[in-house]
Amino acid sequence: MNKAAVYDTRFFTELYRSNDDERRRKIRAEMIRKEKYVSSVVIHELYHTSIAAEGRETAKNKVAYVKEGFEIIPVDTQLAEISAELRHKYRIPMCDSMIAATALMLKAVCITDDPHFKQIKEIQTTWI
């Protein structure tokens, strides 16, 4: 588990919503990884889904937690171009291609169970 990781939004969905004790144990084990990255796109998705379901304060608290424990990778022009190539090649949603491009740029494993990521041959994925 020493390899750097980029976390998909689904990781945080499980972190905040899972009632499964085994899943929570796996999440805690994953959190000890040293190099933890999140695309700024994940911040958008997490905030958007949280504000709609639980309100603005909860959304802000969740994002603050992510900012404390993970390095946030902004979308720049290089990442945008890599993302566009992946999106075109695999016909995946823009947010997923941005997160995958982040993993590719950082040579990091992507922590996700989203099937869109499984088809991207340029990155490695794993799940908790």
C-alpha cells in the first residue's frame, strides 16, 4: 500500500455513508496511505451531492475534511488535455476522465469501484 493513490468520489460516498463494519474497517486501513490525492473535480462532486442531500454546512464540513487529509490536484491545461484524450478514447463522463487523468499524471493507483475506470488501460484501479 505504499503507492500513491488518487481517490474517486465513490470512496468518499462510502466513507460518509457506509453502515457496513467491514467496509468501514477497510476505509480506515486505506486512510493510512501516505500519498493521498484528490482531483479538484472530486471536491465539486462531493460538495454538489452533499449540498443537495444534507445542506451547505455538511457539504462544507465534508470538503474541509478532504482538504485536511488529501492533497488536492487542480485541473490545469495539461490535465485537461489528457482528460479529453481519455474521454474521447473510452467514451466516459468528463468527471471520470479528469480523475483518471489525475491518476495517470501522478502514476498513482485510482481507488474506485466505478466501472468506467476499469476500461481505462492506462491506469491501475483498486477498491477497498
